[in-house]
Amino acid sequence: MEIFRLSIYLLIIIFIGFNILYLLSPKRNKLYFLEKIAISYGIGFGFVSLEMLIFHFFKLEFNINEIILPWTILFILSAFVYFKNRKNIIVHEKIEADTKAHRGLKIFLIAAITFEILYAFFRALVKPLEAYDAIAIYGIKAKIFYLAKSIPYDFFRNLALSFPHADYPLNIPLSETFVYLFLGNLNDQLVKVIFPLYFVATLIILYFGIRRFASQTCALFFTFLLASIPQFSAFATNGYLDLQLGYYYSTSALFLFLWFKSTEDHQFLLISAVMVALAGWTKNEGLMYCLVNIGLISIFYAVDREMPIKKKLFHLFSYISIIAIISLPWLWIKGSVHLANDEVQFANLNISYLSKQYYKIVPIIYEFQKQTFGPKKWNILWLIMIFVLGFKYKDMFKKNQRYISIAMSLTILGYVLSYIISRSEIHYALGATWSRFLLHFLPIVMYWLANIVKEDIEP
């Protein structure tokens, strides 16, 4: 019965996300069905958890029917818009079918990806939530919300301060609470189904992202590379949020790159804005990615001389507005009760302080190379990346690749800066976090590699 309830829950989450995704661009349908499902899954979780946060403002208790009811109105609106525009919808161009070449290799890659997915589900569901951060930071909050049937009114001023990182966003804790509400109990095993499903969604989005410019064999190959990385698959099972942040950011970046190629496809820009905003609602680092994307759009505008200035300002304003609307409820709570980060102090962003922190550069470089040459977690991915950088460095800044390269560079610089201004002991901070932070942009690394080496491996 619990599995049946869980299945209904997942269908509702995807259905909610599907309707939101449709309303982002009702007259354009340039996404593939599985791609829509993968994006809808993350959007559904993000918006339902935001709704539960808004319940807190009105002192409402969590009730399944009351949480779902507003989304029925959305469904009616989506149905009305669909029937009004169904004759004018612009559908996506079909991907050219592959030749029958490499049939054996494609079968092997599909089988290997399927095995990695099934193994991730097995590892996730064979035991309950037990990883330290998964319980202490996220799981305990989800249980409090379930038992209280709400976010207690004084939670942020009192109780939240008893747990590590009180300022962390609540997307996943509230999503876990919603699972508990649907199951009717605190089932610490079935609630973990959330995490391998993010793993699957990330693989699907990467596959279709690469498939838009490369063959099926190439897309399967890089999807398999991502699925088989031990660190990536491990975080699909342990209840941490780094893979989820990687899902939201990578999806936002990928669709932003697609928009750069075709600025008339506004659906891509809107998806990017929503997903990067939900990245900020998932982990604090997601706010950095909001700035990275906004910076990337500004760089694109500086290079693009064809788009009228009014159109540029409108797109940028729309992008920032979507991020602000989604981020505002949580940022308002943090500001009103003064929930500050206990590790990174942005007040330290001044020349006087930074000039005294140069000694941190050496341990930062050491930890970076330690992860680069660590096949236990990463196979030989980073060695492949270094090899590609050495031999294909000229391709990094070609028209299609330069924005991906700039995005990864800004991301790494952002993390280096956060380590420099951090109050934590530098060796401890690096050892505890860098191997997880790499997961945040790992799918984009795969997308970047596929872009650069496509012409070399396609034959």
C-alpha cells in the first residue's frame, strides 16, 4: 500500500511540474517527452516545497488535499491554454535517426546505464537515511515538519538554531515531508526514492542535451560516463543534496546554452531561469549559480551585436525577475530572523582581508590536484579533461563552446573565492567539501567534453 501511495505521489509531482513547464511556453514544444518528464520532476518538487513554505506565512497546517488543490486550478488553466493554442504550437524538429552502425555498442551502453540506474535504486532503498548530513541537516527538519503538520511558527528563531547550517534552504526537507504525508508515516527507506530519481533525471537531460548536436552513440557514451562515476552514483543514494543541486544548475546552464544558439526559443531561457532559481532554493551554492548565469547572459549580450538593446534588457529583466520571485520567500525569512551562514562570511569580501589570505592558495591547489588524480571517486574523468584541454585548447573558445568554458571558469573562481573568505580551517573545508562541489557542475563538464570531442569520435 505504501508503494502504491508513493507511486501516486510521484505521478502528482511530475504532473504538477508538467503543467508548470507547459505554461512557460504554451506555443512552443521543443522538448522531447522523456526530457519533459525529467524536467517536470525537479520543477514539481521545487514548487510544491515552495508552496509548503508559503503555508508557513499563513500559519496553515500541511494537509495533502489542501497542498494539491491549488494545482488543480493550474491544470484547468493549462488545459484552457492548450485547447486555445493547439493549432499554433511549434513542435520540435525530429532528431535524425542513427544508422544501424555501432548497434552492439549502443546496446551495451544502454544495458550499462540501466544497470547503474538499478544499482543506484538498490543502494538507496536497501537501507534508511543514515548519512550524517542527510539526517542532521535535512532529515531531522523533514520529520519535525511532518510531526508538527507544519513549519512551526518559531522554528526559524529557536529550533532551527539547534541544528547545523540553519540557513540552508528547505526544498528537499519539505519534499521529504510531503513524501511522509503521502505515506502516512516516517518511512526512512521509501523517502530515499527521491534521490535516485534525480540521478535518472540528470542522465536523461544530459542525453537529450548531447543528442541535439551529436549521434545517439555519442550521447549514450557520455551519459554512461556520467552514470558510471562512483562519486556521482554514490550521491544518488545517501540523502545529501549535491547531486540535486547539480541537476538544477546543469539543467539551467544547458538550456541557457541552447538559448544562446537560438534566441527566439524563449522556452529555453524561461526553463533556465526557473531551474537556476530552484538551485538557490536547494542549496546556498545555488545562489552563486544564479549570479554565474546572469553574468553569462551579460557576456553574451556584449558579444551579440544583432539583438536590439530593448530586447536584451527585457530578457535580462525577465530572467532576474523569475529568480527573484522564486527566491524571495526564503530570502525574506533568512533576512527577518538573521539566519547567517556559519562558514562563509561575505563581509570578508574586502581587499584588506583578502590580502591576508594568500596562504590558502597552496592547499586549494593541492586539494584540486588530489581530486584530479583520484580514480577511486572519479575514474579517469579529470585526466581526460586535462588531456582534452592540452590538445583541444583552441576549441574551448569556439562559438558553441566558449560560453560553457566561461561558465565552468566562473564556477571554479566562485568556489575558490568562497574558500578564501571562509572562516573554516582551510584543509578541513577543502577535504570535506570540494569532492562534493565538483558534483554541482559535473554534468556540464560532460556536456562540454561532448561538444569538444564530438568531431573526433563521431566517425
